[in-house]
Amino acid sequence: MSSTTLVTDTVTVFSRELRPVLRDPFSVVFSMIQPLVFLGLFTPLLPEVEGGSALQWFVPGIVVMSCLFSTSFTGSNLLFEIQTGAHERMLVTPLRRPALIVGRALKEIVPMIVQTAIIVAVCTPFGFDLHLGGVVVGVLILAVMAVGLGALSYTLALASKNTEWLFWTVQQTVLFPLLLLAGILLPVDDGPGWLRALSSANPLTYVVDAQRALFNGEFPASTVLAAVVASVAVAALGLAVGTRAMRRSS
């Protein structure tokens, strides 16, 4: 009975969080501006690869980047609710505290799917070879990662509360090292040992590697498994930390 109530509450929160996105889909496009700029500026500089377009290597990384940008920004919505008192009103409703974080985090899957579809649709006419099966598997893995990243962003918002500058300082400080160490824009294979070690400790690295293989129509078991483990670990960490922070929220 309790699990049914938790599921119902989660669906309620999920629906509440999704409605603004459906009413104003521009917010989904806005978070894609920087990834699309990178796509437009970096693609002409990419060397030609044997047997296909350089987009096969670059587009999966841009998809992950788009997910990283949108999920890391999403905590600002909760921060706004905290500042306006809307979050405090949610806390006094009968909704269970874990549902408040889980429902919000699950909402991140929808914008991620839309953004991936837009990026793939934009790039396909320019030589990107679409492998639908691989893309679908890649999106499923990325969806799990998006839940964890979204939950961590909401946790940061709860920790920041009325200190908005703290949220953006931490978000920007963490965002770009994660992006660069994952090899999204440039490969790190030929970098110094310390850089490769940091890249190996970055869970996003394994997701990017899997996306590149899957988007190219390949299904290497070890690479995909590593991405699944990394995504599940981030999701579990994000939801655990987020649920704890939401329980303590006041």
C-alpha cells in the first residue's frame, strides 16, 4: 500500500513538473544553445574519419553534453520555488518527501529525449548515419544518467536555498571539468597520465564511450555494460542524496 502511495505521489509530482515544459517548450531549446553552438563551430574543424563522417564521433558527445547542460541547470527551477515560497507550500502537502525529488528527477527524461531527437534530426542531412536501434539503447542509458544528474542538481538547489550565487558557482565549477574530462569535445586518450586517470574516474566518460559505439550501430558488451553501471551508480547516488536532502528540507 505504501509503495502504491509513493508511486502515485511521484506521478503527481512528475506531472506537475512536466506541465511547464509542455506549455513552454522553448525552455528545452534554450538549454541546447551552447551544445548547438559547439556543434556548429567544432564540426568544420573535425578531421575526416575513414569509412564515415566525423559527425559519427561528435554527435553522440553533443547529445551527452546537451543532457549534462539541461540537467545541471534544472535545479535553478527549484531554487526559484524556494525563493518564492512555492517549495515551502509543497512541503506541507500530503505528498511524500521522496516523491518530491523522484518525480522531479524523472521529469528530466522527457527534455533529454526531445533534445536528442532534435540533434539527430539536424545532423542527419549533413552526413550523420542514423542507426535507430543503437540510438534507442543509448537514449535509455542516458535517461538513467539524466535522473541522477537532475537529482544532484535539485540537491544543490536545496543546499543553496537563498544563496543563488552558490548554486551557479558550484554548477559551473563542476560542469566544465566533467565535460572536458569525458572527452566530449576532444579525445583524452593521448593526454598525460594524470588527465587519463581523472577521465577514468569520471562516470560520464563511460557513457560517452557507449554512446559513440551505439550511435555508430555497434554494441560492444563491455563498453555498454560499463555505461549502464556508471549511469545506475549516478542515478542511485543522486536519488539517495536528493531524498535525504528533501527529507531535511524546511
